[in-house]
Amino acid sequence: MSKKIILLKLTGTIFSEGRTHAFTRSFADTLAEQIEQLSATHHFGIVVGGGDFFRGAESNGSLKLRPSIAHSVGMFGTIMNGIMLYDIFRSHNIATKVLCALPCAAAGTYASQEAIDEALSNNKTIIFSGGTANPYVSTDTGAIMRALQINAMQVWKASSVDGVFSCDPHKDHSACKIPIISYQEVLDRQLTFIDQTAIILARQHHMPIRVFDIFKPKALINAAADDSIGSIIQEKSS
């Protein structure tokens, strides 16, 4: 039986303790354990964000950097998270390859298609860091690009909410969960949980995006076993 190839989009907050925002590896350890358990049936490529260090679109503030420079700083945040995630996976004996969009030997191998193909053929979990090496491109859009490069069957967008909602459930308790939604409906509603460029690229290449709460216990294990968990963004909503 061939493995299901999944592109897992992770938030950088997996390394942050919820209340104090102090760095911790405890949650990343639970993710590694789940990926190890699923290794017989699933092959993961992982795009990790860098928002725990710096959000190029939001964290600039009083620094008053040019937007392109602020985005570049955010990319280096993803590199730091990629290196940390690699070392945690290594401690769990998960064969892992870090592929970085920015040429930096200390951060990993340059993320060429050849390097991606080699890592897949050697059955290695791939951690993609450095974003796309371009400013103004979110890690959500980068995740769709990497999913296409590894020929993934789905993108799993690991969120802090259990799916797609009519509005932000953290701010509005009347928010309703939408189990199945089309790409076009996400665009029409101007839902902000994902970058619109990512949705357009996914629609163009018919790449389904599944959104679920990664912070629930055994979230990856349960998502692999139950297709109804979270929400799915696909060609048609019905």
C-alpha cells in the first residue's frame, strides 16, 4: 500500500507556551510522536511558520522597516523553527531532511526539485523553511507550492480553531463552522484565516486544503483516521 503524502502547514506557535509565550518543545514532541505513529501510512512534508519570532506583515511596528525587509526577517524566523523542529524529530529517530528556500548551508539543503525528489525517494520527512525566499508571499501560499512539488493529496493547515468558520470564533461566539467550503466561497466571503493567493493557487491546481485544530490531543492521529474532523476546502462546497 502506497503512503498518503500530506503537506502539513504548521504555525510557529507550536514552540510557544500559551500563556507566557516562553519557548517550549513539549508540543513539538507530541507532534513528532504522532508523525512517528503514522509513518507506516503517511508521508509528511512540513512547512513551518516563523510568527513566534517575527511576523513580516504584522510585527514591523516601531521598527519602520521597508515591507520587503520585514518579510525577509520573517523568513529567517521560519529557518530557526525548521532547525529546531529537525532536532526534535531527530531525537525521536524520525528520518528528516531540512530543505531551505534561502541558500544557507547551515540551515539545510537548498530546496530544489531534485533535493525534494531525493528526500521523498529516501522516505524522509521533509521540513521546508525559508518561506519561498520572496517577500510578500505568505507561508500559506508557500505550503500550496510545496504540496504541488511533493505531489501531496492534501494540505493540512494546522490551526488553533477546529475548521473554517463564518467569522473569527475567537472574537465572535456566533461564528458557525463550515464543514465543506469551496475555494470561491472562501474568496467571496473574504475569510482571513488563510492568504487569498494560497486559495487561488490551490483552486488552480485542485489541491484540497483541510483545516483543523492541531492543539487538540492526538490531532494528527485523529485527522488521519476520520475525514470529518475539521473543514475541507475543495472545488465544490456540496
